[in-house]
Amino acid sequence: MTDKQDIWDQLEKVRDPEFGTPITEMHLTDEVKVDGGKVSVEYHLTAPMCPPPFALHIGQQIRRVLLQVEGVNSVNVHVNNHLHAKSINKRLRKGKK
């Protein structure tokens, strides 16, 4: 079973590309769910019109670091409250493992 603290420890490694601050410190994570080896993370950005590449980069980094956690075999990432959330989430789903 995956430990939720391990998930949070890994999320601290994901940094906002503009500020260089961990997304956990910026309180950008809305929800983290762990169900066995499946992890789901919802996040938002500092503004609903942040450049889409920033939103995509953060989502990809979330997936990358969480797949390094022992026992995690699937990561679903979803951005909330962004002007282009629909297209960003579509691209994030394509990269789903």
C-alpha cells in the first residue's frame, strides 16, 4: 500500500516554473487521493490565465515524481480553475500511465 506521506514528500519536489517554489508550499494542490497503487491529484495555478505550458509542465512533473513512489502504478492529474483546463486536462490524460 502506498503511504500518503510519501506522496506529499514527492509533491514537494514539483516547483512552480515561474517562481521556483514547491507547489505544496504555494498551496496549489487541491486534492490528493490514494487508492492502492492509484493516485489522483487535482491542482490549480496562481491565476486562471497562467500560460498553458506552465499548467501542463506542472501536471507532467506531478505525474513524473509520483510514479517514482514505490507502489504507485497509475497517476491521474487534473488542473482546476484554468481558462484552458479542458485542453490541458486532455493533454494530461494522453500522458497517463
